[in-house]
Amino acid sequence: MNKTSFYILILLAVMACKMPSSDSDEIYIKLESLGSELTGINFNNKLESKPDLNIIEYLYYYNGGGVGILDVNNDGLDDIFFSGNEVGDELYLNEGDMKFKNITQSAGINSENNWSTGVAIADINNDGLVDIYVSTVSDYKNLEGHNRLYINNGDLTFTETSKETGLDFVGFGTQASFFDYDNDGDLDVYLLNHSIHTPRNYGRANKRFEKDLKSGDRMYENLLNEGNFKFVEVTEKSGIYSSSLGYGLAISTIDVNQDGYTDIYVGNDFHENDYLYLNNGDKTFSEVSKEKISHTSRFTMGVDISDINGDLIQDIFTLDMMPFKSDIFMKSGGEDSDKVSQIKKDYGYNEQLARNHMQLGTNEGIFKEVALITNTYATDWSWSVLIEDFDNDADNDIFISNGIYKRPNDLDFINFQSIFYTKTIERKKTD
């Protein structure tokens, strides 16, 4: 996440004006990039590869952190929280005119020895002030810590209360989503987690019914409505999978089928299916991806759900890594061979394709995939998608962030990694 004075401010500085091309009738949205010398934001998620922690030892080493937009003091100005990996998290207060002040230390934000991966912003204790929840990778290699919950004190300071509230998860955190799953007036939370590559992550699809303490997703119910600000885990009884098969990289919580209850879409990397959990309205979910969706992205890395085509039905857009440049495409790992695809099918996995998917919702409750005909199937190594009306023309637009410092799906790298692991195994046999 180089010099983040950068891209998040591109979104904040949308000018909502149209600029016609000189040689066509195409319309463009004018965006302005503001540098750190103007904004005061100097956050830099700098990574320095080490022998015990690098792209080979940890596949998601270059996945980056997350950015949260919040109004800390309810002054009507949006502030910014950056989560860092080998650098600390930082909180910037908006002082107006797009100038920001770093208040990390005075606000009580402490991420020492934590590898932060995502940040969720919500009024978690229903006091009218937005709070901050940070997901982390912990208890792996030299990484310590746990997920952290910062409660807003209302005076530009926060109190970290994850242990007191039961949200100090230790493991492979990716992101959290706070929503009211039982419509009782308080915010519950889904913790999206991910796996690391080990042989136990491969096998038949029924392994998703096994629970993994570090990699498995978690569902927690908020007891605030009962007079006790504490979260209790309800993963198993709510019908949420919590296995090591889930390489969770993306989550969206919204009422997909418009029945008044919030549903969940989870985007998983690699061989595991994406999950579409429909809320049954009785504190349980039913996972229906196989029944509702014909095929999905294989390496799902970002997801957003919105009404893309204006028919008042929710649509699902998921991101993958398919390059749009032919030279990069030819030297990147792509689709499975027919043999591998058949093995996955025999093992109980749904069909997946290594490209973006635009799933249009229908009145029948199923989704029709149209990424190829809408020319949205290839946006290279893509991370997050925002479906918004950026130019105020009443039509939803799509913003996609992409790029990676080093490409683990490069065929030369895959070949190198294969040789590396083979030699490692041979060396262990001789020792």
C-alpha cells in the first residue's frame, strides 16, 4: 500500500463532474489525487521481507491492510483509519479542507506487534459514537496479538475492550462485518478468517463441517439488547461453516432476497466454494450457493452487493485475478485442467472460473452471470469493489482497486516454489 496519501483520497475527492472525450461521446468521472504534502497523511504500509516471514512462508504477505472511514467526533467530517501489517495502525482526524492530523497516539490506538488485516467501522455499543474493530493475523510465526475492539469515548480517545466483550479472536483474521442478524436492535458480528496452505486443507468438500480454531469463520451474537455488552459465539448453531477450507478474503452483509433479514456472502480463495448464507429469521442461516448460483469466481478476493441494473433486485459482483493484458495473462496461472476440474467436482465443490463474476439477481431468487457480456470479467489482480453512483447520474458505477507488489500466480514463481518445496521435503527425509 505505497504512499497512501493516495488512492483512498481519490474516492474522497470525487468531483462528481463529467468530462467528455475529444473523440467520442464517452463520459468520464473526474478524480483528483491529493498528495501527502497537501493532506498531511503519511501512512505507508511498508513491508520488509524476512527469512521467517515472506511471500513463500505466508501466501498473503502482500495482501495489505484495510482502510476505514469514520466520523470520530460527530463533526460532519470524515476521518480515516489505516490498518498496517509491519507498521502500526494510524488514525487521522479531518480538520477540514482535506487536511488531516495524525491522532493515533493521543487517541489510544496501539497495534504494537500486531499484523492488522482489516478494519470495520460501526456504532457497536449503540451510544451514538462510531467504534473501530481491527482484524489481525496472530499466533503465527512471530506474529502476536489478537483482534481489537476500540470503543469511542466521545473525546477523541478510544478504549480497547476486545477481551471484556469476547471479541479478542486469535488466528488468521481477514475482516469483520457488524450487522443485526436477529433484528433485535443491536449489532452482531461475523468474523471472516482465512487459511494458510497445509495438506489438511485439501480433501472432500465435507471437510467444511469440521471446525478450525484459527482459520474457521466465526459468528457472534451481541447481548447488548439483554443489558450485557458482550458477544457470545453462535457459529455452529447458526449454521456457519468454520473449517480450514475457507480461505476467506471478502464479505458482504445485506438483505439479498429482501425478506427483512440480513444475509451473508463470503468470497473464498482457492478450491472452496463461495458461501451465500440466507438468513432464516430464527438466528440460523442456510448456505445456498449451489442452488442459487451456477458458478463463481475461483480466487474470490473482493465482493460487493447492490442493484447494478436498476431492477430493484440485489446483484453480486465478485473479483478475481484475470489479467486484461495478453502478455501478463499468458504467463499467469489460470484455469484448472479438465482433470483437476473433474476431481474437484467429484469431491463436491461447485464450478469456479478464474475471472470476475457479475451475478444479476432475478425474481426467481437465482443469479445469472453476465460478466463476459458486460466486459467486467478481467480487471487484473483485484482486491475490492465499490458499487456506487459516483457521478450522480442515478446509475450505479463500479470502482475496483487492483495491483500487487509481487505476483504469486506467475508461472516462473510457481515453478520456483514447486522446486523449493520438493528440495525441502527431500532434505527433511535425509536429516
